Amino acid sequence: MGILKNWTRFEIGWLFTFTLINIYLFFAWSDSLLGLISSISGMLCVVLVAKGKIANYYFGIVQTLTYAYIAYGYGLYGEVMLNALFYFPVQFIGIYMWKKNKTEHGVNGEDVIINSLTKKGWFYTVLSILILTIGYGFFLKFLGGNLVWTDSATNVLSIAAQILMLKRYTEQWLLWISVNVLSIFLWLGALISQGGNDFSMLVMWSAFLVNSIYGYVNWRKLSIKQVQEAA
């Protein structure tokens, strides 16, 4: 009913739980308001992606800009460039591409047609990730960034996952799972080594990890249902 139409109990519970945690951290640890906004908008974005909803991109616009600003304060230049120069403009491309590939009759409320990678597609994806991670890592090291290899890996994996997301591939979620695990360690290392009170970043990436696992399972189911409907 209303805005929560076609939402499962898991989706509502997931969003409610992590939102409460973020609000608690905001007051208990004097977390930054920008961190709270970034975390909540990011959670709304990813849960809507898991549901195959085009509206995810509108929350993504808010999250990418606020997150880039926070990451800059911690010297995570890879994260800054990824969000400000790649993720932010990609949100508008995503809105256009997903609207061009809408379903006629959504299954469980999803908006778009879902695809799957071939073995050849997987090979080129993994090879590109390895080469770019090494090259970008040396570039970040030259800039004097912090935690450069983890920063590089999360950035390259994120770009690859985002491209797969634009093309609506189910396998994007396997890359997002890797990104989220690495990002948790990245922010944990940054907060321990530099201090700071942006603990909402850890909560946000933990929430993203839970959602990415759910997203993979959900998109697999939706893909199977769409194939059955088309048969």
C-alpha cells in the first residue's frame, strides 16, 4: 500500500533497522549530519536497486555528492573521484537507460528487464578488473593517498559493478558484495588510523553488504520469472 507497496517484510525491516542504528549513532557518537544524510540516502538507493526500481537513482544523486565530500576529509581520493566524477553523472545515465528498458508488467514490482552474463563476459570483466586495479593503485600511491590498494580495488570493482548495473545484469551483485566487504575494511582502517566520528559510514557499508546479498538472490528470482513469463 502506498510507497511500501510490493515491499517484503525483510526489505522494510532491513531499512528500518539500519536507519535506527544511524540515528542512534548520530546522537550517541556526535556523528556528522552529512554522514547521516549520506548513509540513509545510500540505503534507500541500494534497496530500490535490489527491487529493480528506477527511483534508486534519485537517492543515488544525493548519496554520491555527500559521500564524496566526506571521503575527501579522510584523504580517500579514490573514493572522492569515483563518486564525484563517475557515480554522480552515471545516476542520470541510469535513469535514461532503465527507463528505456522498462518491463510491461513488473514481477514483484520491479521496473526493468534483467540480464545475465555469459562465460565470455565474465572472463573479460575479471581480466579488466585485475589490470585496472593494479594501474589505479600505483596512481593513488603517486597522489599520496591512504590505503591505496584497498581504495583502488573498491573503486575498480565499483565501476565494473555500476556498468553491469546500468546494463541490468544480475551478476552486478557479486561485485557489489566484494565492494562492500572491502569498503568496510577501508573505512574501519581510516577511522582507526585518523580518528573521526563518521561511524555511519561503517553502518552504511554493512547495510549495503546485507542488501547486496539479498539483491543477488532477488534478481536471480526475478530473472527466472521474467524468462518464464516471456516463454
